[in-house]
Amino acid sequence: MSTDSPDTTVNPDDGIVKKKLGVGFWICVIWLGLMVLVALFTPYLPLKSPTKNYLDPSNGRPPYSPSWKHWFGTDKDARDVFARSLHGARISLAVGFSAITAGFLIGGTIGVISGYFRGWLDRISSFVFIVLLSFPSLVLAILLTSLIERSLMTISLVLGLLSIAPVGRLARAATLQYADREFVLAARQIGATDRRIIIKEILPNVAIPMSSLALLGMAVAVVAEGGLAFLGLSVEKGITWGGLIQLGSDSARTLETAPWISFFPILMLFLTVLSLNFAGDRLRTFFDVKEMTL
Amino acid sequence: MRYYVQRVALAILLLLAVSMLTFGALNVLGDPLFNILGPVAGDVNNPDSIKMIEAAKREFNLDRPLPVRYGLWLSDFVRGDMGVTFSSTGQPPVSGVISERLPRTISLVVLAQLFAIIISIPWALITASRAGKVSDRISTVNAFFLVAMPNFAIAVILKFVFSIKLDWMPLTYVAGDPLGSRLFQLILPALTIGLSVAAVYQRLLRSDLITTLQQDFILLAQTKGLSKWRILFVHALRPSLFSFITVVGLNTGALIGGSIVSETVFRIPGIGSTLVESVLRNDFPVVLAIVMIVASSFVIINLLVDFAYTLIDPRVRR
């Protein structure tokens, strides 16, 4: 979405405009890397248990405010918000990552194939894409999650399904750009099979711009999972950021007396989505992908 | 003319596909009988239960094959009868629930759209006129922050700051209040949706304005000595609004998604919060009706935006 031109510097020696990713990009990457590490290793870190009740009679009734003992405070059941916020990264990132992977694999394949072969296959897939896009995405997600057992796997698949149509349309559009180019015609002239042309000629050209959109797509998926969790419709067993935020804000009283219960998970979610968006945006300008939005 | 007929036909086809998918999914994957009768539906050895099951099947047409049920539902739906809610009494009818709650959602979405437009246009004008300066950069960062903030988080923060800490705004929506105070109660929910949308609009309009401001007629206006604000408002704004209007139209889907969250947080009994409740209660006729209403309005608005395009730029019709 950003409209800024990329950071450019003109190298005086050769006059070639050199693009840079910028410091902000690397800060975002560091935060994301940190989150991934946290998500992978929380069970092995010396953290408090996310489900244990740390009742402290000398301190009165929970929720306890942030202190040296509980960095982010505790919730109404005296559970440690810091440990829970870190644990929340697991499901949010896992769902975000697997959803966008599923969406790119399925949507990308359909998009490239229909963009390459055109004809009736293209018409059918285009119609399916439009049908999927006729639902506002949150409505479709709610509809689907209502019908299934809500596990990590199924929620990822639902969000993956949601990303099929936008990803598929992009892949199709990108493929159309290349399908009639000279190098493709040349490959066909010397007798390359369709399969070989798609994999060796088309895919490398389509994959690079598409992959720069993966981070932006993942941001969308993480927000969508948060929204579902906030509405009580995400993974049933387990801690998610959306669920934590909901728990801390379901009554005005909780929010008033113990804002830390929802505000720390909001901060974690916000920084993660911000990093995904910013890094994704930088990558997109870096690879100069235009007219493509998820 | 042919273009219009084709587009309308495609829209109808789309809605049929959407309704078939939704109807099929809800009936095949869900268990309507269980939702009507509860545990009784599984109790097939008790003759009393069997009688109730048979009666329920007859009443809700569950003994007919799926395509027939779809046909029955569709013919009712297009005539405005959305069936009965899944409960032992079947009351209240879905149409009643919808007609009571839809106006609240519509006013919420319209208000959110208004806020987004009112905020984004001056914001874009100011930043575009100072493109590249410090204030513009700060605003770009702010826009980025707003876009990255999920709307349920914005809702919680707004509620905390304006309702709880400052006590300026009411906490929840009261359906029985007079119109004026209900509109007042809708301000925070509408801002929840409108703020991040405003950021999206601002980014778009700002970049279009910057392009416009580089054109010759702006230079001419400047050399004529017109004031900066007159140039911005009178000369630059109108030719820059083209894609802005399109995106405002097409963004209705995001607004509806936002209204689901906003209605849930601020306890507004609109169709968004009803959708979530019905999903949790497995009340499929209500879910089906809401999904169809939302998808129809989405498809129809897209159609209207396309038609508006052809009026502005006849080449689209080809």
C-alpha cells in the first residue's frame, strides 16, 4: 500500500540507482526473528507456567498489577500475563505462517496453471476466485470456523483457503505477463514441454515478486486469526493473542482495574503485525512489485 | 447495454453460487436436527423422542432431499421470508430478527465510512502539500501504525481511553434510547472501524494528489498567484479523487468485517454481532440469512462501482 519511493542513493561512479532495504526493515526482521524464536522455544525457556495460578494471599485478590515478580502482571485467575503473551505467539505465528503457505501453494499453483493454459480452466478458476471474494473475508472465516472442529490445523486451513483467491489472482496476473514473452516462445520452439516451461521459465519470474508479498499476507493472516480468537472462534484449546485481549476486555470492570491483561498482548500483536507490514512493504518496493495488494 | 446485462447476469450467478455453497455447507457439515431439538435428536430409542424428531423433520422440511430444500429456501428468500430460527418453537422468524438489527449495522457502517472520508481528505491534502517534509513523514508513520493495529485492538484502546478513563463516551449501545443518544453511542464503534480505513484512504489519496500536484495546470495556478489552499481544494482535489472513490466503494467488505468486531465489543445488537452469536449457537438459518445479505450488498456495491466507472470512463465498456 505504501506509496513512498524506496530509499535510493545514486552511486556517483556508475550512476546506477541502488536500492536499500533500510534500517527499519532490519529492526522489523530482528523483532520477527525474536518472535519466531520465542514461539519455537517457549516450552524450554525458564518462564512461569502460562496456566498455573500464582495466588499470593499477602497481595490481596488477583489480578495483580505488573511487578518484578510478574512483569506484565497477572489476570483474574492470577496467571502470569508475560508467560501467556509469549505463549500466545505460538498459535498466532503458526496459524499465520501455515495459512499463508497453504494459500501460496494452492492459490499460486491454480493461478499459474490457469494463467498459462487459459481457456475453460482459467474461466472456472476465475469464477471460483470471484465467488470466494464475494464474501467479506471475516464473514467467510466465521462461517467456516462455525462448521468445523477448531484446531490449529483447521484454523490454518480456513485462513489458507481465504488467501487462495487473492494469491491466485496475483499469480494468474503475473503469469499472464510472462506467458507470451519471447523467452517462453523460444523455449516452446525448441520443444520444451509445458511442464518444463512452467517450472523453469515462468515460475522463477512469478515466484520472486509473489514471495515479497508473503510477509504482507502473513500479517493479514495473523490479524485474521486474532480477530477470530477475539470473537471466540479460533483454536479452542490454547493461548492466542486475540483470546488474551478478549479476556482482558470482556467486561468494562476488568479493563478499568487491570488494563495490563489486554494491553500487553495488544502490544505484542501490534509490534508483530507492524513488523510484518513494514518489512513486507519494504520488500515489495525493493522488488518493485506494483499494482498488487492482498 | 450488452455490458450491463452481462455484468448483472454475472452478479446473479455469483449470488446463486454463494447461496448454494453456504446452504450446502451449513446443511451437510452442520447437523440441523440437533440444533433444533438438542440432545433429543440423538435419542432414537425413545418413542417420544422419535415422534418429536419426525415432527421437527416435517416442520423444517428436513425429510426432503437437499436440492429441494435449497429450492424451497431460495423461493422464500427472494420473497423476503428468511425462514425460522432453529429452536423448538421456531420463533422469532429470521426476517424479524434481521429487519430489527440490520438498520443498526447500516448506520454504523455509514457513520464509519463518513468518519473515514472526513478524516482522510484533509489529512491527505495537508500531507500531500508538504510531501517529504518532517510532518509528512510523521504522518506516514502514523498511518502505518493505524493500519497495523487490528480493529479489535483499536476498539479496546478507544473504549479504555474515552469510555473508562476520560468518561466522555458511553460504554455500550442501548437499543431503547432515543435516536440522538443512540447516534452518540455509535461514535466510538464507528471510529473503531473508520480510523484504520481512514489511514488506507489517506495513503491512496496522498499519492494521487502528489501526482496531480506535479502537473502543468497546477504550476499555472501557482504562477497566477492563487493561494495554496485554493489550489489544493479547487484545482488538485477533484482530479485526484478517481481511485479514491473506487476504493471507498469497494471497501465496504472491510467495513462489514470491522462492524462484526466493533458490534461485539460495544454490544450493539446489529447483524455482525448476531452473526457471531448465531454461529456459536449453531442457529444456521440466521447465519445463512446474514451471510446472504452481506454477500449481496457486497456484490451489488461492486456492480454499482463498476457501472459508475462506465459513466466516468466509457472505454471500460469496450
